[in-house]
Amino acid sequence: MRAMRRKDREVTNPIDLKNILDICIICRVAYQDAEGLTIVPMNFGYVYDDHLSLYFHSAKAGRKFDAFQTPQVVAFEMDGAHRLIEGEEACDYSYSFVSIIGNGTISIVEDKDEKIKAIRHLMHHETKRDFEVDSNMANKVSIFRLDVSNFTGKYHP
């Protein structure tokens, strides 16, 4: 991945990167299929140890379901903590935010136990609560895992 131009805004500390993941609620995934390029916003959960994996849920039909039946490389972006920075003149205005962008391979999760784990991560990330999830619940949705190959964090104070 190309180096970040503004190194002073780059976030590299794993704890700070996890904090950004916790702040962000929506992850936009860009992919290409037979219809062309598209980007889709999705709620997500994640596991971030020495490697970042993002989990998404979806209906068992539709464009992204069809596209992700075979693993494919995608790009993703998430952002949060938005705040307008006012100035005296138009060009003095700015915006404060945190973001993560990256690439990886997305694929459908078939393993029942991993699907249950993924739904728990999704629900915890979105609600900050822990839920019991069983096989019947997991069978109602599709789960996709994005194995992140590289990503960068950014903080614009």
C-alpha cells in the first residue's frame, strides 16, 4: 500500500487502531462484480490480535451475496468521531475524524462455529452487549469474513 502522505496523522499503535475500530460503526466495502464497481456500507464486527479480520452479515441472496461466493480482493474504509473545525474564512474550515482504510480478501463463512462467533462479534461491536447465538440464528444469515492484508489508520485532530 502507498505510504501515507501526512505521517503526522498516521495511527500505528495497535491499541489506538483498536480504539478507531471501536468508534466506527459502518464499514464500506468496495468490490467489482459482473455489473461493475460498487461500494456497500455494512455493520461489522471484528477480531484484531496479530491480524485483523472483519465480519459482516447479509441476506442469503442479492448482489453482494453473489459476488462473495468466491473469495475476492476488496478495498474497505471506515470513519468516525466527526467534528467540524470552524475558521474565520471558508478555506480555514476543516473536519476532525478518525479512519481506517485497507485491502483484503473477503469470503463467505461456511463453518457453523465461526458463523456463531462472528455474529457474537458483530452484536458486541454494535451494541456493546454479549448475546447468546445458536445454530438456528446463524443459519438465517450469510456471514462474510474479510481477512485484511494491509490497512492504515488516520487521525485528523
